[in-house]
Amino acid sequence: MKKVILTGDRPTGRLHVGHYVGSLSERVKLQNSGNYDEIYIMIADAQALTDNAEHPEKVRQNIIQVALDYLACGIDPDKSTIFIQSMVPELTELTFYYMNLVTVARVQRNPTVKSEIQMRNFEASIPVGFFCYPISQAADITAFRATAVPVGEDQLPMLEQCKEIVHKFNTVYGETLTEPEIVLPSNKACLRLPGIDGKAKMSKSLGNCIYLSDEADEVKKKVMSMFTDPNHLRVQDPGNVDGNPVFIYLDAFCKPEYFPEFLPDYQNLDELKDHYKRGGLGDVKVKKFLNNVLQAELGPIRERRKMWEQRIPDVYDILRAGSRVAEAKAAETLKDVKASMRINYFDDNSLIQ
């Protein structure tokens, strides 16, 4: 069996460092590992419209921003197929067939859907499209026969729902769809990066993000304003590193070589944490170190993005070519699905004899 990756992002804004450590950097590693036969990376504009239907211009403007972020992070169009979801109409048809295999109660129990509904204040009136987006995600994953889906931890319930749909379809209609596996970031600190305000999740809608495209001075400003341990009021006070965003970011981004370069007083992150915990280490010093680490990590990404910004027509060509490849692949799966469901009326004469 071919090893295939499907992953993607909603184009509702530029991508941030939470996306980078949560899935983007992992995608680049997997892309360059040589272990996968096909890699599909989707700009999920149709899914973004489920809660932005009245503002399609927001989605339209951000398609190119997300594509630029992908290319800046090292997604290589020669190794990965980057495509736009709505340019693959087969995904919509698959979603429609899968809807018959899932109950309303089951979608309501999905923890990711629950928290997203709460976050968007949709409790009173949920758009049907938004409510059904786990089913749409299952269509995206199965259309490309994905064997692996690299995502953040918060997407685990979506993968579980996808597996249930695959199992149900194969039970009812015969073995047709491929069951995917989730690939979580190898660095546990990257599973869910908190916002700079200490909120549980970095989110475009909460405005608590450091964006991959932020200029150096903007990154510094955001780092220096970051939430830390609220009880660490004076330098000499013992501090808490657990749940402290500054240390969570260091866990996610810091490499051993950054200590001799930026903070030679310490051998490693454990030493820095121990000093903070026993007291005598101020937040400003730790934040300055984090700023240096982030500048070292984000600098090359920012430069590549600026290079691609000068080549927007080429970016469009990449998206157009990728969408054609993606549609051809999804069409093969849809053909198999319709044959299994025995609704391929004009391809199989025995069905109408």
C-alpha cells in the first residue's frame, strides 16, 4: 500500500508559530524523509467558509497568505501537492454520501466541534456546514487515501470520527476506503502552544499569536509582553515553569546550540529552569533569551517568504497545478466509492438490466 499524507489549514489568517511547531515543521520533516509516496497539503477554503460565509473576501485574501507561509516554511511543490479545497468538487460529493453514515448525536459529542462552537458563540444557531465539518474532513482525508495525517493534538477527535466513517462505509459497502493514522509532533511541548496571553490555545481569533510573517521588532514586542508566572513578582521569588508560556515556548523552540550563542551562563534548558524555580532569575532575562531563539528560528522563514512575495504569479501556478493533481486523485476515489455504493449507473450496465 502507498504511504500517503493529507494535511492542511483553513485560510482565515496568516499562519502562526503554533501552526509551525504543531504541524508545519513536522510536515517539512515528513516531506523530506523520503518515507512517503504522495503528500497532499490542502488550503481548506470551503471549510473556512463554514463560519465565514458572509465574508468570502477574508478567505480569498488569505489563500495566498497561507500558500506563502507554506513555501516559506520549506514545503516544496516538487515533493508535496499544495491545492485549494474548493477546486476539488469531488470532496463535496463524498461529504454528502458520508453524511448518511453519521448521526447528529455523534457529531454533537465531538469535543473539537463542541469547543469550536463555544469559541465562536454558535450555541444558539450553528450553521449546518460548520456542524458537519468533521464529515467534510473525513472526505478530505479519504479522498486521497491518506495513511497518515500530521496534525496538532486538538484534532484527535476529528481523526477518530474519520476512522468511524471509514469503518462504517467499509462495513456497509465493502472494503473501499483507507483508514488513516494521526501523526503528532515528536516534541511533546509542540502538541498545543498557548497564546502569548497565557490562554490555553494560540488562536487567530483571540489575537494572541506570533505570526510566521511578523517582522523582528514585532516578534520582540510580543515576546516581551508575554504572560509568565503571575506569582513571580520579584527577581528573587521562586518561579513556576509548568504552564508558564515563556518556558513552554522554549521547550518547543530551543536547541542546545542557542545557549553558547545567546545565554552562555547556562549549559542547557534544565539549568535555566532550575534557576528560575529556586529564584534569582528575572522574567526579562528569560524573555530576552526566548526572543533571540525565536529570531534565529523565524528569520530564515521570514526571508524565504519575502522572496516568494516577489513571485506571486508563480505561487498561483503552484496552486493551480496542485489543484489539478488533487482533483485527479479524488476523482479516482469517488469512482470507487460510487461503484461500492452501486450508484455508478452508467459505468455498470448490470445495474440497469
